[in-house]
Amino acid sequence: MDWTALYLKTSGLKVFILGTGEVATRRANKFLDHGAIVKLAGNSIDDELLMKGAELFSPDDADELVDWADLVVVASGDKQLSDYVSDISKDKLINRADFPDGGDIIVPTSFNIGDIEISIFTNGKSPLMARQLRKRIQSIITEEDILEIELQDYSRSLLKKYVPNQKDRRDYLYKIFEDKKIQNLIESGEINKAKAVICELVKRDFDDT
């Protein structure tokens, strides 16, 4: 596989999307929801995109839009126009929804559960299976898992005040993760009590060191 999974910071990123159909709209919503500045070229866009701040332009403006953009998304059914925009976008990041291997950015199927974001990429072999795998993953992640992430984040921040060594912090996080009292509080949804127990443990073990 030629692709490597990475996350791209999109806050303030300038994204030009060629096309205004279903795929283009999904791409636009994703980027807008993550703080990007989005301009589309096509016939029309729905009111939701306009309310989120997207702008609509004519495909005739493609050259200027490519020059403006940090990232170009090609999601048009017009192959000739798509190939042209791809050709003039060589010095830009480009995502080709019609021909993924023709670009250097993939926008995978992704979804959020609490603070968890999960992306699924089948290397273009089966979008259908990507959707099926999404349903399976969603069904096995529990509310306790989400609370555990919140507690681990709290614990890491607390430990950084007391434990300078990263390996020692990691080992202590495992200790917290395996603590039966803390796990019982997570299962009962008592997150604040669990944090209080963790704070007490950390101070007891490290305050005098």
C-alpha cells in the first residue's frame, strides 16, 4: 500500500472543491466542520453549506480557485475538467474523489464517538465494506470506553506535574487503568469520584518524592 495514515490540521485551511454533487457536499461538510475555509465550483449548493460559510463559484474560475487553495478536491463528473484541474494543481495537496491514485490525499470514511475519531480506508477496494466495518466498530465501543479516555487524559495531565519521566508516567497509567475501584466507578458513570480517587492516589504516591 502506498498510503500512510496521517491527520491534517484543517483549521484555517483553504479548500477548493471542484463539483457540487453528493460527494463534493460530503467533503465540504467535513472540512467546514473542522474549521476549513471552503469554496466550491459548480452549479448550486444547498443552504446548509452556505450557512456554514461555504462560497459558490463558476467552474470557469477554476484557475483562480486553485491558485487560492491549499488543498484541491476534485469531485466532479466532468472528466475533462477534472483532469484539467488536477493538472494545474501539481504544487497543491490534491484529493481526487473520482480517481484516488491520481492525488496525494485520501479522505477516508470517518466517524466520531465522543472524543474518539475513527477512520476506515480499504485502499479503494470496497466503500461498502468500509460502511459495514463502521457499523461494527460503533456497536462495540461503550460509554465506559469514552469515560476511560477522559480519565486517562485527566491522569496524564496530573502525572505530568509529579512525574518527569514518560516511561514512569506510562507505567502508572496502566496501574490506574487496572485499579478495580476506579473501574467500578467508571462502570457506574461516577467520573468525578473516579478523578478524586486518582488525584488521591497520585498525591499519595508522589507528593513526598
